[in-house]
Amino acid sequence: MDKVVDWFSIFWQESAEGTGTYAYTLLLGLQLTLEISVIAAVVAFVMGSIVGVCRTLPSPLARRLSGGYVEFFRNIPLLVQLFLWYFVLPELLPRDIGMWLKQVPYSNFYTAAFGLGLFTSARVAVQLSAAITSMPRGQKLAATALGLTTRQSYTSVLLPMAYRIVFPPLTSELLNLIKNSSVALTIGVAELTQSARNMDSYTFQTFQAFTAATLIYLALNILVTMVMRRIEHGVAVPGMLVAK
Amino acid sequence: MFSNFDFQVIIDALPYLFLEGMVFTLKLTLLAALFGTILGTILALMRLSGVWPLPQIAGTYVNFVRSLPLLLVIFWFFFLVPFIAQKIVGSPRPIPIDPFLTALITFSLFEAAYFSEIMRAGIQSLPKGQVAAGYALGLSYPQVMRRIVLPQAFRNMLPVLLTQTIVLFQDTSLVYVLSLNDFLGIAGKIGQRDGRLTEMYLFVALVYFLISFAASQAVRRLQVHTAIIR
């Protein structure tokens, strides 16, 4: 018993950063992980929806642009993308804008959140356009026959159905997004993985620090999965397969 | 905006970037994909075996690994592998292990979880009659797997396995956090030394893009080629 208490005691020690205990350090990390994930998820959903719809439009220009967007964000590693936004972009912009961009407070946090969002949006776009094209052709034809414009047939016929079909794959994209948010540590954001490393470098209690981070990620994963399963059952299209 | 670009920095770094960095990245990608596929297939077979406790062990491993960020797993392994090696050899001190080997172990074990899900889907996509027919012919379980199930599962899943390998190719860039000499790592070091990060990172992005794009186009063509029309 004493051994167990001893093992955990490190979490209640004052951290060398002077902000509270090491448990608090990890919680701050978790908070950043969650904040990045939420912003990135919104960006990914919005951009992914726009680009995903463009991939299915009749206009060749829209298709080509959205195709290029998807290939760009899918074929460069996330880490390199973050470096492009964080180190390269301010150098390429006109001098004044670049200087301003470098001085934005928490710029690394926003870079990570938006960079991760754009990276994920390409994946969302692919899933959404696959869902739209997987629907029976009659849906689009019926909408046109009813006299709906392209915009109307998307907003009132195709998309409501597509979002319900695409929900399960989007859940796994959300889980990926949360995991990928750890890459933010490469541009100096002390999210969960980095806060475990910080705790490790101050205390040399590597095992405890990494175990704690691992357990938090596991719990987060289970929680998100459970919530999404709940919603999934609500939005599932009757007659289509639903995971238990 | 490219007026003060120094292309000479990139040209000078080319041999080091490709002969050292890209070779490291590609070696790591291909070996990890190979071991990941083998381990993943074993995990998938365990998961579908129905022999207690094999499905439970494999399922727990796959779900556990898949819920962790790769970066955290990389940090875990670079911390743990020397200790495990110490236990195995019985040395008094943790043994420093070659970083490439540690990275290879990490990526193989990590990717095995993802490859196993692909193989599982591949095996489950086969009609049940295939297995039944094999048993009816008097084949044993290993024979059914080796001669009937796995060849078809591999063929069906080849495009997905290759796509996952492209993802793996991109993910190996994460060894940057350990300052290993992979493609990105070397580019970062040269860029920092010469104060030319902009050029180096743009070049790295371009190379990653060209390779991944070409590879994914090739996979797409292969997919059309190998698809079985039912």
C-alpha cells in the first residue's frame, strides 16, 4: 500500500514550473489538447463540408480546385504542414503582415489548431463526397425534377442524408484529430503529451508521467467514442448498418 | 516573394538530404510496413481465432494502441526499449540501443495495430463458403489460412495496405522530435545551421508531396487493376 501511495505521490508535488502540482500541469496540458481539438474540429467540419461538396459539383473548376486542395493536405505530413504555416508562411507574406503574424500572441497555439483543422478537413471532404456519391442517383434526379436549384438540392435533399451516412467515419476522424493534436508540441504548445514530457524532465519520473498521459488519452478516447455512439444511434438512417 | 531565395543551400544539401535522410526514411517506412503487416496479420488471425484468450489479447492490444497518439508511443519506446534490453541481457545498466532500431520497433508495433484492422476486414470480406470448402477438402486450419484465406485477403486489401504505408511514410517524419537523421530531421538541421529554414521546409514539403502523390496515384491505378468484379 505504501508503495502505491509512494508511486502516486509525485503527482501531488509542487511542479518546478511553479504553477501548482504536477497533476495540475497534466490537466493544463489536457485543456490545451481539448481546446486545439475543438477549434480544429470546427475548421475541419466547415472546410471539409465546403470542399467535399465542391468535389461533387458539376462544375469542372470546382472539382479541380477541391481536388487540388485535398491532394495538397493529404500528401504532406502534418508535422511539415505545421512547419509551413508556422515558420515559412510569415516569410513569404509581405514584410509587414509577416512581422505582425509572428507577433500575434499564442500564434503557435492558433497555428496548431488551424493547421490541424485544415489537415483533417481534406479527410472530411473525401468522406463527405464519398457519402454524397454513394447515394442513389435518383435522389439528385428527383430533386432536379422537383425544380430545385443545385443549391437547394444540396441543402434540402443531398446533405441532410449525406451527413447521416458520414457520421461513423467522421467519428474516427475526430478520434484521429485528438491524437494528432499532440503534433502541436513540435511548435512549442504544451499540450498533454508535452506536459507529460515536461513533468518527466523536471522529475525523472518518466514512467509515472507517461502512464498518466496514456491513461488520460485512453479515457478521452473512450468518452468520445461513447458520446458519438449515442448520437450515431439517433442519426442513423433506418435500414442501414449501425455498430453495436 | 522568392527574390531572396537561396536555392544554392538546397543544392548543396542534396546528397546529404537524399543519400542519408531519404534513405533513413524509406528504410524505416518499408521495414516497418513489412513487420507491421506480418504482426498485423498474426493479430488479425488471433482476433478471429475464437480460442480463448487470443481474441481478447489481440483486441485489447489493437484498441489500446489505436487510442494513443503516435508521438506519445514514440516517447514511450525510446524510454522503455533500453530498459527492456537490459532485462533481456541481464546487464546492470539500461543499454543504449541504436535509434534506427528503436524507431523500427516502435513503428512496427504501432502500425501492426492498424494493419491488423485492415487484414481483419480483408479476411472477413471473404465468403464463408471459402473456409468451409477448404475444410471440406480435408485441409487443416494452417493450410486453409495459408492457401485459401490469406492470399485472397492480401489481394483484396493490397490497395488499402499500400495506402496505409503512404500514411506511415508521412508519419515517420515524427521522429523529428528525437532529432534523428531522417529526411525532415536533416533538412531542419541544415536549415537551422544556415538560417535557411524557409527554403529547406518548402523543399521538404515539395518532396513529400511528390512522393506521396505519385505513390497514391499508383495505388489508385493498381486498385483498378486488381479489383475483382463480382
